[in-house]
Amino acid sequence: MDKAAVTLRKEDLRQCIVCGKLFLAEKPQRVTCGSPECQKARHARQMHELHQRYRAAGKKRPIRKYSAGINRDIGPNPAMSINEACIRARKAGMSYGAYVAHIKSAVHNM
């Protein structure tokens, strides 16, 4: 299809919400002209608005049911190194793998 034959409808021409430049909207949801600077600015604005809504609602980041580590009072925590876990395992008379399995089963049975 020839570009000259394409007639522009009023809704096809839009103004970029960041820089104000006119652009041809290929999709109905486009609001920026497509330049990387405008896309970055739009994304930053959207993230700021999202964080503001979360703060206004009093929400925090979602918390996992089980943390990546294990409770401090019963075994390894996220800050504990493998060497520390090995030392504790040997003191308990177990291998590292058996110790970690034992601790994980203790956490899941809580």
C-alpha cells in the first residue's frame, strides 16, 4: 500500500505526553513518540505512580511464606556461609546435605 494513499484520521495523530511531538499512533495504547528518552521517562513516571499508590494504600512488598534462608534460632540464615553451615553440621554429627535437609524439614513442620 502506498503511504501517500493512506489518509490520516484525527485519532491516528497524537501528541507525545513526554516531549509534545506529534506522532502517528500505530496502536491505540501508544502515548509516547517512541524515542528511547520518552520511553524511559514514561516508564519512570509509571513506576513512581505505582509506588505512590502502594504507599497510599499502606502496602509493603509481598512477604514469602518461607524465607530463602532458615530461621536463625534453628539453623542457617541467608547471611550464613556454607562454611558456617558445614561447621554446624559436623558439630551435630551430620553431613552438610543431611543437616540442610533436617533444617528445612524442621521449618516446614512449624
